[in-house]
Amino acid sequence: MMRFGERLRMTVFGSSHGPEVGVEIDGVPAGVIVDVPAIQRQLDRRRPVGRRLATRRQEEDRLEIDSGLVDGISDGRILRAHVANADIRRAPYDRLGDVPRPGHADFPARVRYGPEADLSGGGIFSGRMTVGLVIAGALARGLLAARGIDVVAFTRSIGPVDARVPAEATPAELRALAARSEVEAPDPAAAAAMEAAIQEARRDGDSLGGVIEVRGYGLPVGLGEPFFDSVESEIAHAFFSVPAVKGVEFGAGFAAARMRGSEHNDPFAWIDGRVQTLSNHAGGILGGLTTGMPVVVRAAVKPTSSIAKPQRSVDLAAHRDTTVTVTGRHDPCIVPRAVGVLENVTAFVLADLALRGGFLP
Ligand SMILES: Cc1cc2nc3c(=O)[nH]c(=O)nc-3n(C[C@H](O)[C@H](O)[C@H](O)COP(=O)(O)O)c2cc1C
């Protein structure tokens, strides 16, 4: 299923080593001024180029809008956008058809789709598919901004290194702090330690994972749809579509299981003329609806599966055990590139729910 969303719908297309990757977005109201350079800036955040720590695959990722815009204004038709895949090297993937990489999608994909499936570069299981998510989310954040809703994401941890996040920081301050480091962590000391940890893993032919936090600010009370389409369900659904995301929690998340009610409950108070809570263990969501407090969600990103170290695998054609050493260009840590992806995905979900709930025109 390559489609997501209800009132605002995206269909992602393409594959890692095909000619292009992109998205069709349906449900954008006519007459919206679309900030194309802002979408390009969001795409630039997920590009490996310029990041010392990332894969050396070079992609320009220049946004092309194929339909749905006239003079920068949406015309109510399907908005189709893509970027060309420029830097494609197939050779490192040739053997993958028979010898699946441990931790990647190769094995179940090969069984499900057969040996003809194009798994070069990960095919549709590649991180490149997130280009479409970023375009759709970046467009959606324009809709949210008009209503004063902002979404910001940053790196919470990489490997064993935790960032200390300033408690009272505004979204703009968090964004500025995170943007100062290659790893997008809002804590300069931790960011340096994270970079060192990634370099060390790379030297070992290995990889690291981490945790990304996304916050939604300025949300109205009551956004979200009952039961199956709660804010948590929709965000988690979208997050788990992003390759390498293996866990999602809201507010206190799994730590809530160890708290007492008296500790976990967020007391209500009138502050600045509106009902707020004195803590935010709920992560801004009660009963699947927003409370008006910041929505706080964290995602666990696993360590990159494609590592240079030899690993045990199987030869599916010869029916025997073997070892695999993954070549090709892979990020030793996906986390920094996934920060912008999850930020934009969250914006997409919130914009869809806002349209569904009548919070946006
Ligand atoms: C932005 C981004 C870049 C990624 N780059 C790589 C990569 O270079 N090498 C790799 O093995 N996996 C990479 N992945 C993760 C794989 O696509 C993913 O682990 C694989 O499809 C298996 O899916 P799963 O981890 O969700 O189970 C990337 C993911 C994202 C979001």
C-alpha cells in the first residue's frame, strides 16, 4: 500500500534505482500558495551530500513539480512532484538477489515478490522512498503554518549518547540549536559525542541507531478522529512506514508503565486565559484527541542494517549458509537524515487530521 491519508492523501512512487522517486498529493485545496523553495529546503535536509557522517552517494534531489500548481498556487488537481535518481550504482547490489542482507528487507521481499523484483538500492524498501513523504509533509506544513501550527524535530540520542534538551526552549530555539550540528541534536556537547560515536562505528564497519523526538506546537484542542484514527494511531501508522523506525512512543511513553496515576496525570490549570496542563506526560494527546499542549512523539530508529562487517546469511539459490559483506554506500547512522523525514511526516498527519476535523478551510 503506497497511499496514506484521508482528506489529504499521498501516493508515493518510484524506487531507489529507478528513474525517479516522488509523490502524488490529492486533496490540497485550490488557491493555496505553495512555497516551493521551502519544500526544496526540507528535501535538502535529508540529502546525504554535505554531511561528513553520511553515505557518499551523491544525489542532487532537485524538486520538479509536474502538475497541480499554476504560478505557485495550487489549482485543486492532484499535485505530482518528483526528483530524479541521479547517482545509481547497481553493481554492489547484484548478489543481493540470492544472498539477503541481515536486517534489511531483502529476504521477505524476495520471498514475497520473487527473484525478478528489483531490489537494487533496496528498491521500494529504500530510504529514498522518503523523498515523497518529505515533499508531501513540507507542503502540508504550509497549510499548518497559516493556522499557527509548527512542527519541530531533533535527535534525542544516538547509540549510547543522550542529548540534554533545554526544558523551556521555544520551537524556534530548538530548531536553531539542532540545525547547528550535523546530527541535528540541540545539545552541542552531546552532538560532538554523537558524531564521534558514529565515526567510531564506521571505522569498525558497523552502524548506530538512535531516538528522534518530534513536537507539534500551536495545535487546537480536540484535533483527531475517534477510535481507529486517533492522533496516536495516525502518527504511529505514518512513522512505521518510514524504513528503520522500530518503536514509537508519545509523551512519557513506555516510562508511563512504571509511574503512579498521581505522578503521570497532568494537572489542569487556567494559564493565560486557557486550560493548560502543568506537565505533559500525555504528550499532548488524551483519548486520541489533542489537548492543546505540545504533541510529543519519539521514534526509535534502528542501526543501519547494511554494514561492512562480514555477517552470516544464506544463499537462497544454492540452499546453503554463507557470509555477506555489504558494499555500496550506506549511512553508518540513519538518524540525522530521518529527523527531517519524521518532522515532515508529522506535519502531513496533523494537516490531514486538521482538514478532517474542520480546523482548516
Ligand atoms: C533516510 C533513510 C536512509 C536510509 N539509508 C539506508 C542505508 O543507507 N542503508 C541501509 O541498509 N538502510 C537504510 N535505511 C533503512 C532501510 O531502508 C530499512 O532498514 C530497510 O528497508 C528494512 O526496513 P525496516 O528497517 O523498517 O524493517 C534508510 C532509511 C531512511 C529513513
